Amino acid sequence: RRRVYDNYRDDEVRSEIIAAKNHISEIEASIRELNGKDPEYVLSILSERLEEMEKGFHIGSGVETREEELSKLKKEVEEAQLCIPHLNMHGLWVGKYGDHGYEMVNITYSGNTLIATKVTGDKNVPKGQISFTVDLSPSPPHQSHASQLEPIELNSVASRQWGKKISPSTSGKGTGSIGGI
């Protein structure tokens, strides 16, 4: 009887292990599916592939030429960028800056760099000059987040406008002047 019980118990444990492994596989599949729906994740993967192809590290399938593959991948990157609000801010933006009053910048992009050019100048940044730039290159999914800035919690108005409660912080470069310098 003891041997029959031990065999039964071993079978039961094996069944539980198999069920747990199946559950883990289902969870992993769900994560992969959700990542495929996250435009920032998709953009980071596509951008990484594009960079590898441009450096010549990609071995093609042989069906398409390298140029066709590059063109297709660039189009996929552009389509992913269209789904990300902070990559779609082209145009004129107006802001009020203390005693300076209202100022206007024209937002354009060069690759993954956002460029804000002053439309109305002042003593700090003249008209037609770049006010600031921001590198919006996606971080590879495996990159450490230790060096990244903390995200910004949006107020309710901004949250409704952008469709999310948290916005990533991105470092950039700005132009200005201090005193008589």
C-alpha cells in the first residue's frame, strides 16, 4: 500500500509541476502579446533592428534586398512613432514665460531628435535660433533604467489630453543666456 500511495503522490506532484509550467508558459505568451501592443516597446525593438541593419549586422532572408528590408523597417518605425504622443508634437507651440510674456517655438524632428526653434525671439534666445533639443531615441528594452530621469505625473487636464497619467522624462539641451554673459 505504501508503494501505491507513493506512486500516486509522485504522479500528483508531477501533474502539479506540469500545470505550473503550462501556467508560466501562458503568462509568458500574454506578456509577449501585450508587449506587441505597446508602441514604445515596439518602437524600441524596431529601432534596435534598424540600427543593426544600418550597421550591416543583419543577415537578410535572401528574398528581399537589403534596401527593401531597410525601407520596410523604416516605415514600421515611422508607423510606431505615430502611436506615441511625444513623438507627434510637430507645429507651433505657445507658452507664457514670466516677464517675457508669450513666446512661440516651432517643433520639428530630425530622426529621433525633437528640435524647438524660436519663432518669437527674446534677449535669451533670438528668433530663428534653436531654443532646445531633446533626444527621443527609444531605450532598448534590456537597458538599465538607473540612468533615466524619473517620469512626470501629469495633472488631470494633461492626462486627458495625452491619454496617460505618467509621462516619461527625457534629458535634452537648451539655449539661453545668463546676465551679461
